[in-house]
Amino acid sequence: MPGCELPVGTCPDMCPAAERAQRERERRLHRLEVAPGWLQDPPRADPPRADPQRTVKEYSRPAAGKPRPPPSQLRPPSVLLATVRYLASEVAESADAARAEVASFVADRLRAVRLDLALQGAGDAEAAVVLEAALATLLAVVARLGPDAARGPADPVLLQAQVQEGFGSLRRCYARGAGPHPRQPAFQGLFLLYNLGSVEALHEVLQLPAALRTCPPLRKALAVDAAFREGNAARLFRLLQTLPYLPSCAVQCHVGHARREALARLARAFSTPKGQTLPLGFMVNLLALDGLKEAQDLCQSHGLPLDGEERVVFLRGCYVEEGLPPAGTCKVLVESKLRGRTLEEVVMAEEEDEGMDRPGSLPEEGT
């Protein structure tokens, strides 16, 4: 509110001591937060103890009429950034939990990070750094879920809402004008890629200052969006293969749809009453698939028969679309782009070593 000066948090830990104690008593600790030695089979009778180095403040919806938390319960921007770094480096890379469980945990804790930030008087520049790192981490853990995520504890609809909420918080921070925000072009590009094909998202990006729109990350995102809208699969997938890791994570949710659209176009062009064959290797290259097996699965899931193991038959009347398009593994389009780096390194400094302004990185228009 105007004239209302917000406090700055003073909590030095990822989770306030009072919350740790309360969740211990109520047995609400996540297993990723429990101190070593307390997760046993059979379980111990006494409540698990929290590990202060692993326990992260959980999200709690602000209740109407409830007073604001005191500064001692709010983490300052430096602690929030350290919390995001921990989630990216330790939790997101954890081999002790399924990826769906990790995504659900990380999304909740990042939501608490955004709430802590909103309840205190942090400067826009330092707030943007926290929000950028949090959003990058969330995009990465969601992208890592893979095609079997719906059977895990992570709710895809809720995760999508959390990503959009993250974009909203960050873009509002940018809009307040206090900077500098060196990563803004990259994250405005991520916003467009995550909302590929959305008229509203494109309109919002086109309203940005020209100096932002001409930055390489946004130019590349606009080119991807144009190819997606035009149905130009060859250009689209060439562009997708040149994207760095985080933009690839952002656009991954649209890959299945784009491949289905391309396959439908091929079916309309090549299908004959007697059947016409096409090498699966051609489809692997055109659609940036992860190999012949994925090409076979894609064709068969759309009713197209195979001729041996290396050719697909486009037979008139066979092509069908049932349910959602296959998500695919996206090793070529996403996973391979880490190139030995950790998620923490990517989250904290994507733009420093993932430049998108390489000569020839944008194919010529019309190709």
C-alpha cells in the first residue's frame, strides 16, 4: 500500500526455527528434510528430527485478517537466494527421490520463496535476481519430469500454474523499472517460449522496448514462435536445436504438439491408397527425435504402420490422433545441452556462457 513501508527479513536460515520445531511435533517434515539416521525401516516411534541444513520453509497461504509475519520469520534476499541455490544444487540433483517428488517439493518451497520476497521491502534489483534463479530452477525440474510424471505426486496443472506465477512475479518486478536487470532479455524470451503460440504472450513481448526486443535471446524466441505459428517444422526444429538449456526447458512442453502437427502434415502429403514409405531416419532428423525407436513409437501411436524397423508407411486413412501427443524424452533437444554443467551453474548464470548471438545461429528467413 502507498506509504506503507515493508520490513526486511532477518531470518538467517532456510527455514525459521519455530517452523522447524512445529513441523517436527506435527510430523510434517518431508523426507528430504529429515536428519540422517531418522529414516529407518521399521520407523522409529519418536518423531523425526529436522536437519537445519536441509529443512526449507514450506508454503503457507496467507489467511485473511492474519497479521503479517514478523521480520524474524522472513528470509532476506541473500538467504532466499542461498535457498534457491540449495534447491538447485542439492534437491533437484538428488538421486534419493523420484523426479516427480522432487518437482513437487521444489515447487512448494519456491512458492514460499516468492511469498517471503513479496512480504518484505526488498529492492527490485535484488528481488529480480532471486526470482530469476527461482524460476530457472522450477523450469528445469518440471522439464526433467518426463512422460511418466502424471503417475507421480506432482500435479502437472499445479506445476504449470506455479511456472506462470513465477513469470508473473518476475515480469512485474521488471515492469517497475528499477534495474539494472541484465538477465531480463533472456527471461522475457523464456516467457514467450513457455507460452509458445499464445497471442497474449506475443502481444506482451511486442510491447517491450525495442532495445529489449532486439537482444539475441528475444530475437531467437520470436523466431521460434513464428516458425511454430507457421507450422514450419523444418525451421522450428532447427531453431530448437540451437537453443541453450533453459530455453529448451521452457519450450519442451510444446515439442509433442509440434511433432504431432508435423506428422499430420506429412500424412496429408504422402498418404496414398497403396501406401508410400519414408525412412524413419528422415523423421529423426526433421523432428529432432532421440533415435529410431522414438520415431517408431511416434508413428505407431498415430496409427501409421512400419515397414521393417527403418521405414514408416503412409497409408491413406491410417493416421489418427488419440489423447495427448507423446511427450518424448527430449534428450537431444534438452538434456544434452547441459554439457557437463550442474543445474546450479546454469540457474545462477545462464546468460554468461549460453550466448545466443553466435554467427549463423538464426537460419535465414523462409528456410
